[in-house]
Amino acid sequence: MTERVRKLREVSCTTQPYISAERALLVTEAYRTMGFHSAPVMRALVFKYVMEHKTVCISPGELIVGERGPAPRATPTYPEICCHSLEDLTILDTRPKIPYAVSDEVRKHYTETIIPYWKGRTIREKIFAEMTPSWHDAYAAGIFTEFMEQRAPGHTVLDDKIYHRGMMDFIREIDLQLEHLDYYKDSLAYSKQEELRGMRIAAEAMIRFAERHALALDREASQCTNPQRHGELAHLAAICRRVPAHAPQTFHEALQAYWFMHLGVVTELNPWDSFNPGRLDQHLLPFYQAETAKGTLTDEHARELLECLWVKFNNQPAPPKVGVTAAESATYTDFANINSGGMRPDGSDGVNAVTYLVLDVIDDMRLVQPSSNIQLSRKNPDAFLKRALRIVRKGWGQPSIFNADVVVEEMLRQGKSIEDARCGGTSGCVETGAFGKESYILTGYLNFPKIFEVTLHNGVDPRSGKSIGLRTGDPRSFRSFGELLQAYRTQLRHFVDIKIRGNNVIERIYAQYVPTPFLSILIDDCIRNGRDYSDGGARYNTNYIQGVGIGTLADCFSAVRTHVFETHAVDMDELMRTMEQNFEGNERLHQLMLNRTPRYGNDDDRADDLMREGFEMFYEAVNGRPNTKQGVYRIQMLPTTCHVYFGSVTGATPDGRLSGVPVSEGISPVQGADRTGPTAVLRSAAKMDHARTGGTLLNQKFTPDLLAGEEGIEDLTRLVRSYFTMGGHHIQFNVIDAATLRAAQQHPEQHRDLIVRVAGYSDYFCDLGKTLQDEIIARTEHHSW
Amino acid sequence: MTAQSTFPDPRQRYGSSVHNHTPSVTGTIFDVMRFAVNDGPGIRTTVFLKGCLLSCWWCHNPEGLHRGIEVAYRVDRCILCGECVDACPHRALALEETRVVRDEAQCVLCGSCADACYTEAQERIGRDISVRDLLQEILKDRVFYDESGGGVTFSGGEPLLQFDFLLAALLACKEQEVHTAVETSGLTSTEHLDRIRAATDLFLFDVKLVDEERHKRFTGVSNTRILENLRFLASAGAAVVVRLPLIPGVNDDDANIDALAELLAGLETIREVHLLPYHAGASAKYRSLGMRARMADARPLPRERVEAIARSLSARGYTVQIGG
């Protein structure tokens, strides 16, 4: 790491994130003054206003310029989507974990300007007003969450188009489409006209934004007495005059062009899950090759430039949430997840020289943002996997490892072209998508164990006493396990129906009120279709529901089938009463359920087949159902941190899980239930048909001693390859010992640097809530001796 | 993985001297450990067979010593519910204030207590299993063996004590193209060793002490037969790795190391030595079995000493590995 990067990283890591009211004020001002326009033009004008007026920040020494807020770690807000109340701001300012400082000035702006304008007008309020009572009941009970209640539709990853074309080229394409609109035969011609006009305004706004940086760099240069920095500033100004108006010509320009695109997307709105460059190693390779051949770029300089970009990601804490959740789960990370390796569009090995540079950068920087992963194909060399595993072994959770061959298989199954599939990858935590060509929307997590609990209570949520489900019968009257499964299937469908109805309304709200013309420029085929990214303009349009707690569900099924219907060790009535008492007073029954139940994660078909049953029911309930964008709903199996929340709303379950304890995360077994070692876990997890999902998440925790030496790397290499041979989608490793984690819990001040893999992303251990910390400690540690 | 419904006759490939090894042969094992990475090449499954003729002071698998099924009691798991006491048909158990005590004179090791114990405080050590069922367990991790060049290792106890079972299991594995290793104390009949040879890809052969008197003292038996068997395997050209557990104060002295080197110098086919430094990891097992760990107070050898021994053997031309 160069001294320059060290300083930039230091500022990025030590500056307390804080709320900036700048964007909110500019957006409010724009809405107040812009008059009456179609939604895409209105949104484009708002974007233009923000890009023309937001503070331009040039930090000392940096080689990539531009911030989302007015300065590093300044975090803008998006009041048109959700408007923070004064109480929210107080919580953000004072909560012990993941605080965002809120100045008196910001509070004043919120009090006087922002809240008075937006109260009653936000997308969040529109959404809640439109949802049915049954949706509200299920949402309040913790059956599901809703991604878009305070963040815009997301999962947007870029392909290679911006490295071949500049904004001027996009404007020419837009103009061509405008010229060819057929107002006689195409009933949507006017809508397309407005969308395309919006895109054109947004493209111009982006060019203007870069020009403002060039001017600021000129000013800096004119005052700079250090000749080296003077030269850099002049060079940066020239770069900002070329990109993104024109296609980049150098490695440096390519990185700056991407960063401007990134800032455009995350300033226009606050899309889940941020935004990322996708296959950066492949996109950069032509620039790298050309310049290293000419001798104008060394590996050291390429690495420094990449590291300057890495700092930029880390400078942007995630926009904080509003409402009750502000006090609960939170993270500064915004889930940008950079892919390396995989395949080239022609299907050949995609690992190249830049791949290894990127891995060096990941290793060197150790930042929670951006997150990183490798796309591992059977065509990739072991050297690539081993290089990644040597970083994994250091124990801060990155990079995670994906099965590129299965990721492609998933996309082919969804009907994508093979080239589009190979250019895709994974983003956010583990989510599969065709980069640059797909709107793939996560709609929310679905709480399997809670649905099972409601099933056991004949449609009633025992926590509230409210009837939120269907009357599927009192389980005490069931004569077979099959009847219970059928009842669960009925409840599951009921809640999936409620969720999908809600989302089909929510996505229309976004399409009609807050389209995203800038993002639409970047995603094929929005320009050609004259349609917005949020309105079905993309080539592929997929909505996902994320299933959570499959391990807990399988163990619940297994516990009831084994002990109630097979051995008759307990009857349903006694089991229900004991669960209501949270197993208190009947420790023996509790131990029976915990220890004598075949549990998922031990390569035991008795339990694993029930996992598959739960998976199939979810798949049947969701897969293929239409969304409003000519696309369909599909399933994913990932929790982020939602398994903690879902556990907190779910009472004791038949598998012996106590009330309030987190449910299982991803497709991992219940914490502590896997007692047969890592190969058994992988075998169990591979019994799920990953190819029919849009991503699964498997967490494995290893203590460092298991991975010591070259033998440890070799063993891990073979474990990963074996899991992928069996069709697994993703695996990630926490390499840490419990003693270290406990020490960090006791003395957080001494362990601020400790990064752990949470669930699809890494975070600072000391920033996590106590429950999540405890869970990470409890996750099974695999010892081979 | 599909279950094997047919069981081809392995005699076709592994010699006609083989007989009486049907898949229904049963043996007694006390563990099947998956993801074993220290018992031979690659990712392996290690099957631990019960029963051993040696009584090494440092034994770290005391549950492998006795041939029959035993019951272990782990007081830290006990919730003092008393169900095991009620379940015992021989009235061998009594509930005390902080633990359950067993009257060894009354207990016939029937395991009823373990069946009744839901917390696994009373735990049956050992189970009878047929070769057919064991093979199904072993084959579960076949994808890992294939990927890593791993396979199965039979350990113990002394696996050759259950010769018929071991032979049948080895043949069944070979029939499925699974790499096989046998970890042995060497105290067995030469004929048995000879007969498992064709189905054993690798022998992990323990040589604890070369001096016979010291061997008797620390393991309870003479090493004459053991060393004869080592010479036999070497002369027969079997793939053998010599494993030397390094026990502080017992066999870590230069004299023993020199004697081992001298012994191996005459056995040209054996070029690989694994050093297994002693660790005190088995003390909880001894407690749960009501046994006394004779080396409970021993400290592991310093890393430098282990490395010095490794260097001294390497210098004599052996490939040395620390750990399995």
C-alpha cells in the first residue's frame, strides 16, 4: 500500500459517518420549483438539479474523484422515498451501533424544510397506504419483510458498455430512438418519448457533473504548489473532461468513468443493493494489456489506482433506514460486491492478470466495502482459488466463493442467452443476475419457521393472538404427518399470495412515481425499448423472494414427524403446551427434541429430504408467477441478517429452538445442529437443487488452526471444488476462533479491526448487535481433531 | 448417490485366498469420522474399530481399547433427570446430588441407560455394523475422495483384531474404487497382514519404540512381532508410512530416533515417516469412561524438539511429515 492510499484509507476508516441534508434539500427545492412534468422527465430534472448543485469534493492526494455526499463518509438521504423523522435522526445520532452523526444544522433543515414538504408524500407512505389489511398483519407479525418500503428497486450491476461508449454515444442512441418513435402505430409512443427525454436530460446532467469536477480540479491545480500534485490534478481534470462524456482510453479513465456511473446511480435514488462494476477484472483487461505493452502502466500504479477506487466505495456508508428499524439491525455496508474470475463471454477461462491484481487489492485494503467474491468455474485454475483462499484464511470474511458454472446454469434455466449468462455473476450477498441487462429485484425475506408456527396454531399468530393465516386445522387433530405438511403448504401459499400482491402494487408505484432515467441509460434494453428500468425496460426482469430458515423448518418437520408421528414419544398437545412454556419445566422433552431428532446438515436423508420438501413447497408457491414487468417471480435462499429479526418474532419451535433465538441462516444448518463435520454439511446443502434458485448462501466457520499451512489451503480447495461438483451455488468462510470473538465482545476497543463474514457480506464484529455476535460465536466450529 | 443393490464378488480381482467376506459380516466400531485430513492422503473418512492388544500409556483413543460396547458418562451434559437410573434393568445406577454413579459390579454394559438419556450424558461407545451399512457411510463422501485423492482409513483400536470384518470392508471399498489405508499397531498375524495387502493401498504403521524392553514397559507388549511384520510388509513391497507418536520422556530421545533410523535403513521400500506429537486431548474421554489417564500431566513436546527430530530423520534421507 502506498503512502497516498494509506492516508486515504485512514480518513475513510476513521471518519465518523454523518448525515448530510444536501441532497434532501436539493431534491425538495427541485420538486418545489420544477412545475408539472411527466414522471421520467421530472425525475431527470431532479437528478440534473442535484448533479448541478451538489458539492464537488476533491480530497487531498486522491486519484479517483467524486463523492455521493459533500465529503467522504457524508451520507445523503432520499426523502422522496422515505423521510427521516426527528426521532429517527435522534436514534441515528445516539445509537451505540452504526451511528450516523446528525448536526444541529441538519436537524434544523429537517424541521424547517424537509419534513414539512415530504410528510405525507413519500413513496413509503404511498406503499403502506396501498397495502391490504392482510398484508399489514403479516408484515407486522414478521412473516415477511419488504425491501422497497424504504429503498428503491435495486440489484443493478454494470456490464462492459461504459468502457466502449461514453454519454455522448448514449445520447446519440437516445436521439435515434426518439426520431424513430411511431406515433401512429405505437400507442406507447408518448410514454417512450418522455422516458427517452428523461434519459437524455440525465445523460447531459452526468456530463455536466464531470465537468464541474474538471473545473474544481483546475482551481485546485492553480493553487497547488507541489509540482507532483499539480501534475496529478491537471491530469485528473483532463480525465474528467474525457469521461464519462466519451469512452475511456486508459486504465485510469476507465476507473474514473465507472465511478461517475456509480455516483449517478446512487444519487438518483437509493437502490438496493447499491451498485457495482461487476466483472471488473475482465472490463479492465484491455486497458491493462494495451498500457502495460506500451509501458505506460506498471502493476504498482494499476494497484494504486484500484486501491483509490476501493477507498471510494468505503467512503459511502449505506443510507440509513427510517422508522423502528433504525434502532435494530444496521450496517454501513452498501453491498457493492466485485466479481473476479469466472468465464469470458465465449466460455473460456476468465481469470487474467487483472484478476490477481484485484485479489492483491482486496488483501491489501481489508475494507468492508466494496465486498468481493470470486466466480469459480471448473475452467479456472486452482491457483486462482488458492490465492483467494489465502485471503479467506486471514479471517475477515472476504472474498466469498461462487460456483460460476452453476450461476450460468441458473441463468440459462431462466431463459437468458448463454453470452448474457456468462457476462453475469452475483451481487449483493449471493444474488444471480445478468449484469447490465437485468432488473433483478429482491422483494423481501420470507420467514418459514414463523409460517410453520402459524400453521401449528391454525392460522393464529400466538405472539399477538391475531388470526393472520388460514384455518388449516388444529394440529392436535392431525392423524398423519402428511396432514401437517399439507397445512403448512396451504399457509405458505397464502402468505406468498399476500406478498406477491403487495409487490405487484409496489413496483407499479415505483414505475409511475419515481422512475430512474439515469440508471435506465446503463441497462440494456431500456433505451431501445423506451422504457424505464423500473417499468420493464430491461432485457430481463426478475423478482425474487428470499426464503429464510430452511434449516429450522427442516428440523421442525423432522422433530414432529419423528417424535409425534413415528416414535410417539410425545403427543401434539403436550408438545404444543411445552413450546408455549418455552420448554421451561420440561427439559427432558427439550433435550429429546434437540438431540434425538434427525437434523439437517448431517447428511442424513431423513432430515435432508424434509429440507427438500420445504424447498420444493417454496419453489412451487413462487417460481414462475408473473410480475408487472413481463418477468416472473423466483426464489432465493439467503437471509442477510434477517434470520435474527425473524427469530425474534418466532416462539419456541419443535426442534428445541427457544423463543426469540435466531432461525437458521441461509441454507446453513441450525446453529450447532451439524455434528458430522463439514463434508456432511456440504452434502446436505447440495441436496437442494441450487440451479432452480437465484442464489443460496452457505456459511461455514473454520478455526484458523484447521487451515494452517499449505495442507489447510489444499483441503479447503478440495472442499470447495467438491461442493461445486455437487452443484452448490456459494460458500463463504468465517475463519476465526471463538476465543478471539469472545475477547472482542468483552473488549471491543481492542478489536475494532475484526471483520467477520455475517451473511453474504462482511462487517466489523464490534459493530454487530449482541445477538448476532453471540450467534456468530455459536456457529459450529469444525474441528478435525 | 445411489445405493448399491448388488454386491459384486470381489474375489475375482483380489485373489482366491479371500473367503468368507460377505457384506453381512459385522464388526464393532466406535466412530466414523468424516473430513479426516490427517490419516493419509486427501480428504478421508476414518473408521475406528474397537479393540486393541496394546495398552500404551499415552493412548489417545481409550474408547478403542476394549473390544466390546461400553458406556461413557459425561457429567457436564447431565441434567440429573434420573431417567437412566429408572431405565437400568440391573439397578447399577444411582442418582447422587451432582452426578449419576455406576456400580461396575452390577453393570453389564447393556446400554439401556444411554437409550433413555436424551442429553447424551450416558453414551454408548461402539456399535455393531455390517460391511454393507458401513460402505454406505463411507461412500457418502466419495465426491470428496475423488476430488482430493482421499479415501477411507481403518484405524482403531487395532483394526486387524477384527480381521474378517476389516478384510470384507477393504474389499468392498476397493470394489468401489475407494482408496484404502489401514492404520495398524503391527501386532497381528503376518498371515492376516498378507491377506489384506492386496486390498490395502497404504499402511500407516506405528513404530513406538525400537528397544524391546522399553516397548514392553510403555505398551505392555513385546515389539518382536510388530517389527517382523514391518519387515514383512517392506519386503512384500507394500506402500508403508511409518508413524511415530512422539511421547515426551517415553520415546523422544535420540537413542530411539537413531534406532528407528537404523531399523528403517534396512527396509528400502519405506521412505516416509510421520511424527505425531503427543497432545493431552484425550483426558475428557478417560474421565467419561471412568479410566485413569496415565499421562494426564505430560506436556506436549516443544515445537523445536519435534522439528529437530524431523530434521535428523530428513538428513538420513527420509521424507518426514509432522502430523498425519
